[in-house]
Amino acid sequence: MVIIQLMNTFNNHIVVLMKKATIFFLLSSFLLTTDLSADNSGDNSLTGKYLESINIEKIKTLSIFFGHQSVGADLLEGLSGLYGEIPQLDPQRESVDLPGLYHSYIGQNGNPQSKMDAFSEIVNLNSKSFDIAMMKFCYVDIDETTDITLLFSQYKEMMDELESQFPDMTFAAVTAPLMERQGGFKSFVKKILGRKIYGRADNLKRHLFNNLIRENFDIVFDLAEIESTAPDGAKLRHEMNGQEYPSLYPGYTDDGGHLNKAGRENMAYGFLKFISEIQ
């Protein structure tokens, strides 16, 4: 009996060592064949030709409220380089009675209801000040366990109620942000170790929620579409259980979720173009 137990323990150690050896070998090969200094950020400067399709004069006349958390802050940082040309984008103003972009961190991440409650409260307190109002969820608000049918019904009910209360204000729906899909060596190692591979099941749920927004609202800032479109126009699409879903373009992020410089400027351009085209 003791001999059998020793043999089982020995076999278990051998399996662990083989896994570690495989990981070490693949990691070594990956480091030898990959240019880790490659820059995938692209050129997304918000100057020159990137502003030609934006009605800047129209934006200067609007009063806009944007409720958000960290990815929204990334977008605002992307706009900061234009404060000289469009001073109305600078959130540092004394009165909401003047045209400009106003924003607030709303609710708590992981609690989408708190964000809807905060957004509704701000709109109600400033109902005569805003021409356009919009809020976004964060990627952490929706994961593979989220009941997206329930969340969407709550979101739709809130938006419908606000539109009914304030018919002179334009309410824009916003799709939920995505995360980078882990692939290649990192996902292979996680699969061996039995760990969750991020950016798959969660992004599929976000995509299904975003499709509900696209299908049920006329005015939509499609943040997720911008995130999943590479600088050359290619769409990042994957498949899971027979269903297609997008992911955040790796060149737009350094941590898998928040936007880097290229991502911030690209998102800022998409935001300005969207605002300038609202009728």
C-alpha cells in the first residue's frame, strides 16, 4: 500500500513537471520569435484630416452630459488635446448654463443599477441645461453571469422614462465597452492550468447586450464597435459556441480593458463625429 501511494505521488509530480517544462519551452520560443517592442498603436492623432469630417462649430453650440467611469475618463483624456481648438470640451467650467461637455463619475463599478440611478438624478437636477445626455456602463458591469435581458429592460425603462419627462433633450444610448481577448501563448498556459481565459464568454455577453441596444434605440454611440475596429478598418471577430462576438483591439490597450493613447484618441474622434452627426 505504501509503495502504491509513493508511485501515485511520483506520477503526480511527473505530470506537474511535464506541464512546467512545456510552459517553459513555449515561453522560451515565444520570447525568441516575438518582437516585444513592436508598436501596434497606429497613428490616430486628432489633428488635421481626422477633424475634417467633424462639424466643430455645431459641437461648440451644444451642452452635453456624459456619465461614466474609467473608460469614459479615457475618452475625455483623448479629447484634452483639443481644448485649444474647442474650449467647450474642457470640463472645467463654472456654469452648466453655457454650451460645453459636462461629465460625472456615476455609481459604482459592478453595480449597474447605481449608475442608472445616478444618471437619472443628475439629469433631473439639470433638466433645462443639457441638449444631449448619455451614460455608459463599464466592462466590469457585464460578465458571463449577467442577466442581460433584465439589465437591458432596466436600462430601457430608465431611458424611456427620461425621454418622456424631457422631450426637448436628446438621449443617446451607449454600447458597453469590451475587453481584449486573451489568445496565443497566454491563453494556452491558462488552459493548461485550468484558469479562466478572459475576453471570451464575458465579451460574448457584452456583445449580446450591445445588440439589444442597437436594435432598440435610434440614437446609439457605438463605443464597442469603435473599440473592436482596427486602424485599418478590420473588425476583430471571434466565435464561441457557434456565436460571433467582438473584442477590444489590442493596439488600443495596455492592460486589456482601459484605453492607451491610441485608443483614447481613436475613441475621442468617434465620440466627436457621433455628436456632430446627431440631428
